[in-house]
Amino acid sequence: MRSGIRLVNLIVISSLLSGCETAADAFFSAGDRLFQPGESSAAAMPTLSVADFVAPYTLNPVKANKDYLGEWVKLRGVVADIRKINGISNSYSYIVSLKDENNKTNNVIQFQFGSHNSMNVESLQIGRSATIIGQVHALGEAPLPLLQNPKVVQ
């Protein structure tokens, strides 16, 4: 029951902040700092290629999603696409697609960056290599997961 109350509070706060971009950015950036791996944890994470990460999903997406769901992964690949997606109440996010550097797979992994992470997105260039940490989110209709709460790392 307590988690339900927290969720309602978060929804109320985020809806109140949706009209105030600066406050909303500060709120969501603070949340990122709470939930994203710290610098030392991020540095210690193994870096996977897009092909290596995708491989278990091509064999059995249900099992792979069960194994990876909620986990943080660090992927390296080439930025294939950057899109801005409009939401409700003037909110928006960015979808960044990463493909394998060695073209071992045609699949791409998508990362969903919140509008407060525009500086992370602006540091990326289509056709250039990037390393991004993200949290594996549920599959939904797609055979591959969407990675959320991402952060571009060096």
C-alpha cells in the first residue's frame, strides 16, 4: 500500500511540475542521481556490444527479459538515430537508437532519455560511437527492450 501512495505522490508532483520546465528538470535530474549507478559502479560495469546484448533476446526474448529486467547495462555501439518524442503537457523525451559497431546484427537498441537529459543527447552524433548506460525496461510489443534512465559515459 505504501508504494502505491508513493507512486500517487510522484504522479501528482510530476503533473504539477509539467508546466514548470526548470523545476521539472531539477526534480527528474535529482531522481536520476538517486537511481543511476554511481561513477565507480558505472566504470566497473562490463561494456557489451549491441550484438552481445541482443543475442539472448534473439534466442528467447521472454527468458532474456526475465534475466535482464531492471538490470543496468553498459552498451557500446554507433548512434543510428536520435528522435524527439512529444508527450502530454508540453513534455517530451528523446529516443536514441544504437546499432552494433561491427554490424554483427541488424537490431538496434533504443534508449529513452527524458527532456532533462538533453545535454546527454546533444553530446551524441549520428554515425559516431557511443557508450550508454541504461536500465532494461519491459518488452511490451517489441522483441527487444527499451532502456530507460540512460546516461552517456566515456
